[in-house]
Amino acid sequence: MLIRGGIVAVLGLMLCCSMALAQDQGGGQGGGRRGGNFDPAQMRERFMNGIKEQLGATEDEWKVLQPKIEKVQSLQRNTRGGGFMGFGGRGGPGGDRNRGGDQEESAVARASRELRAVLEDKGAPVDDIVRKLTALREAREKARNELLAAQKDLKEVLTPRQEAVLVTMGMLD
């Protein structure tokens, strides 16, 4: 599950980089090599349109599929702790907070941040470490169960071809 999550994260990063590069080479607003033209909402929309195209979904199908796919993606991020910071980085004051601005920190991200904070204290009591570690494991287990339920819900509305496409993308097992 972690390997698949990592693959999805790497593919997402590659997509972000290629889209930013395409925009930077004149495809974006104003052209040129200025920073600040990056629009996460536009990138997300392009990404979702790419998924829609790969699935061969009609407009009516997409109205059903899109929210289910977005839910699976969100839960996959939550299972990993909300972003790339789960790989050992610390980030700013928010730690693993999702960088969507208005998104709340997931329970996994919060538990992970709290465990790291305890670990930074070399003299932290063992009981505190065990409690925070248990909380992280419980949050991950709950997030995994929510993800499995969302994946099952999504599978129920897919054609076999669409399911296979999403399996190859790492969204489904």
C-alpha cells in the first residue's frame, strides 16, 4: 500500500512538474519565465480531465465518478499523512498540513506531527512516545479503512476497463 501511495505521489509530482514546465514555456498566462503563474486549481482540473479522458467517461458518467475519485485521492493523501512531509520532512509550523490552504490537517498528519514533536525531545518519557505512536497507528488504520470503503464504493460504478485504468494509476488495488 505504501509503495503504491509512493508511486501515486511520484506520478503526481511528475505531472505537476511537467504542467508547470509547459506553462512556464509559454502555455500559461503571460508566457515567459515568470514565477507566480502556478495555479493549483487549474493543475488539479487538468489532472482530473486527464483521468476522465483515460477512463473514456461520458459527461454523465463523470458526474458520478469524479466525486468518488476525488474522495479516494483525498483519503490516499490522508493515509500518507497529508503530503510529502510523511517522508521525513518537517515543513513549516503546520508540519504535514495539506498545502491546499483551506484543507484541514488530517488525523494521520496531526498524529505524525505530534509523534515527531515528542521524538525531538531526547528526554521524552517512553510512555509519551508509546502513546503518540499508538495514536499514529490508530489514525493510519482508520484512514486505511476509510480508503478501502471509498475504493469499494468507486469500484461499484466502474466498467472493468475503467477499473483496470485506475488500478494501473494506483488508485485501486
